[in-house]
Amino acid sequence: MTISGLVVGTYLTVLLVLAFYGFHRSSLVWHYYRNRHNRPRPLGRFSELPAVTVQLPLFNEMYVVERLLDSVATIRYPRDRFQIQVLDDSTDETQEICQRKIAELAVRYPELDVEYIHRTDRSGFKAGALQHGLHTAKGEFILIFDADFLPLPDILERAIDHFSDPKVAVVQCRWEHVNRDFSALTEVQALMLDGHFIMEHAGRNWSGRFFNFNGTAGLWRRAAIADAGDWQHDTLTEDMDLSYRAQLRGWKFVYLPEIAAPAELPVEMSAFKSQQFRWAKGSVQVAMKLLSTILRSNATFAQKSEAFFHLTNNLAYPLLWVLSILLLPNLALRTHHGWREVLMIDLPLFFGTTLSVASFYLASQREIALLRNPNEKPRFAWAALKRLPLVMSIGIGLCVNQTRAVLEALLGRETEFVRTPKHGIRGRLESWSSNKYRAAKSVTPFIELTMAAYFVIAIGVAIDHRHFISIPFLCLFLCGFGYVGWGSLFGSRRRGVTVVAPAAYPVLADGLRAGDSLSGEIVIANGPNLPAALEA
């Protein structure tokens, strides 16, 4: 075989595999709509509500812990059957902030049972903290929230009765996003997570396939945790690991997209990449740990096949990187690149990898609109459509970061659980530039920017060889690598400014105060138009 044939053959093979995963994503949309009538309903209602413990695993969360505790304290549930465990592994001021807030809540809610647990060794990281807390937990059911969540008061009222079925192990709620509109990056993250929490979770759950607890905003039956082998910390996604072990033991999982749990999205690219890295590496670790057991189990073929796609999905990232590298030589070597060849080979594979993504996210936005306003006819998601090129670009741009995660998992390289920095961001006017938490830097942004430069050359070659139909495809790669790489290096360098406001308006939009450091332009306003000026 010639070098030209090898390059083109490898390129088409990789594109075919990626299209295969893309078509599977589309199948989840089909499962969602085909099984909408299978939405879970409580088997009955508890005549006497069971005891619930809320576990709040923390590590250095000084900017968000107070609002978390305020929110959890307002959850409506009989106080004699409601316990809060603050599982604080922090090494900074978070410890003092927690203890001060707990003392304040004790005055405001004297009947509230709050237990503060501080570990110094962090063994097992989050999984270790959750398991350690179970030793003194009073609840038959365990509700878990990460530090960046703001649970609504009715979450237990709406979820607990699903456990009237003794086979139910987990009730998972949908994540919402308090800072969705903060930036283009947070809008893209919201779209990605909406697709996961609508099409993937509901499509899997309602069609009888396995799905996973997401580590937060969910309620566990304590007996199911013990029966499945407890929390284990040999993977970075202890939630996915325990989920599959529990379902292999015959426990049922319930997904309720109508119950939203608001949370904060990462606002800096490095933090977003760190989170995605952990999820990708952890899922491959779970695949290596459990996939063979799943395939040998008594699970149905549908459950096994879906578990395979779910747990191996991140293997697509190394293939995407290989595809990225092969695009330029493929363009240079394919001298006969006529319309017939494009229509027969390139376009079907391109649509398999891109249009499947578009339909996936647009359908999820339609369904979320229905959840929020069930009595209104949903409009076409134009805002989501405008963001889709950026969604696809960022998905491409992440492939360097995610390939490293996959390779580390496959090679058995162990790393500690790295938390995603949270800054308490909710409104557009807020800034994290003065906050001390930052995601760790790495060499990957330089590789990403090198790949962006590589695609500048590729576009030049495409123009020279008159492969004009390839140029939009190449632009997605150029924008993806450029945006992700540039955002990783310079995205957090935001200029702090000061709000100048008269004393008559000490509290401004989004909870800000005069003199607070913001990002963007300096705001100078006077008189009654100050709030409007800030919002503008």
C-alpha cells in the first residue's frame, strides 16, 4: 500500500468510527422520544417520611460554602428526620467560614441538626469523605450536594416518594445553571450539560438502560451503597463506579428531569478543562474496572451495548486528535477530490459527526423549554443554534486535553482528585479576577495553539487544491483549538474595575456593592437610573 493510500484509508477509518459514535448519540434522542411515556412515577407514598442525611463534601470552597449552607437549611423536611453533614477536608479559610456559618444557622434554625466533620488526611478524596461521613450519618437516605449547588426547598418533597419502591437505589435530579449567561464559555457548557441531562440520562433511564448518578444533586438509599460495595476511590469518577456496581446488583435508578438543582458553571477555560479531564479519565478508569464484568453479566443486550458506548465514549478523543493531524496530509494527497467522491464518502461521514451533534443539542433545548413552561408551545431554539458552531469547535479543541486524560487512564497513571475551582459567580457583572482559586496550568494550551496554526496551513492547502467544501470543516478545527488554547492561557486575565455609585444605592445589581471589583468597563452612574445602567 502506498503512503497516500495509508493516510487516506486511516483518515476515512477514523472518521467512520467517529461517525459511529455520532449516530449512537442520535439513537439516544430516538430512545428519549420513543420512551417518553415511561417517565418514572412513585410506586406509592410514605405514610411516615424516612430520615434523610444531606452530605456536603467540601475542599477549599470559601466563596460558595455560605450560600450552599443557606440553601440546604431551607430544604423543607421534618426537622426530626433531617440531618446535615458538612464533610470539610479544607486546608484554608473555608474551615472558619463553615464553622461561623453553622453557628449562625444554629441561632436562626435551632431545630436544625448540623454535624461538622473535618479530616486532615483527605484519604480517598471525595469518595473517602462521603464514606467517612456514613459512619455517623443518621439517615436511611443520603442526599448529596457539591459546594457550587443551590438546592431548592422542595427537592426532597418531590423526590422522596420514589423510594417507596424498595428496589430504587438512586433518584437523580437535573442540573440547572445559575451563571449560564455569564459568557460564551458558560453558555456552551450549559448546552453540553443540558444535552447530557435531557437526552442521555432520560433516554437511557426511560428505555431501561443503565445510567449514572452524577456525584451531586441526587439521593441514595444507604442500603444500596453498602450492598454495592461502598464508595471506592480507585477511579476519579467514584459516582459512575458506584452507579454501575449498584445496577449490576439489580438496583433501580430513577431520573427526574423536572426537578432542577441550580449550580455554578466554571467560568475560566482552565477550570472547565480540568473538570472535563477528570470526567474523561474517570470514565475510562471505570471502563477498565467494570466493562468486562458488565459484558459477562446477566444484563440485557441493550444495557450492555449502552454501557459500552457510555464508558468508552471518551476514546473518541484520541481518534479525533488523529483525525486532526491527518486532515492536512489527506487534503494534500487526495488529488482526485471531485464532487462525486465528496457526496459518496465525505459528506455522509461529516454529517454523521456534526449533524447528529446539532440535532442532539437542539432537541434537548426544546425539551428543557417544555419542562420550564409546560403550558407554552416551545419556540425553535435560535439561541442554541447560534452557539452550535462554538459547541462543536470547543468539543474539537478539547481533544488534546481529553486525549491526555484517556492515555493516563489506559496507562494506569494515578493522579489525585483535582477539584474544580468555584468562585460564587452568578451574574454577568461579577468577577473572579481577585479570587485565589485557580486551575492548574499545563503544557496543553501550547499544543492546542500549535494545532490552530497547523489548521491555518491546512486551510491554505485546501484553497490551493480547490477543496472548498472542506474549508468550513477546517474552520471548526481552527476555531476550536485556537479558542481553547487561547482561553487556557489568557482567559482569566480580566481587568478589574470599580463601580462608582452614590451612597443612595449601596446594593447594586446581582448583589454587588459600590466599590466592588468587576470585569468589563467602568460603570459610573447617578440617580434613579443606576440599576438600569448597571444592567446595560
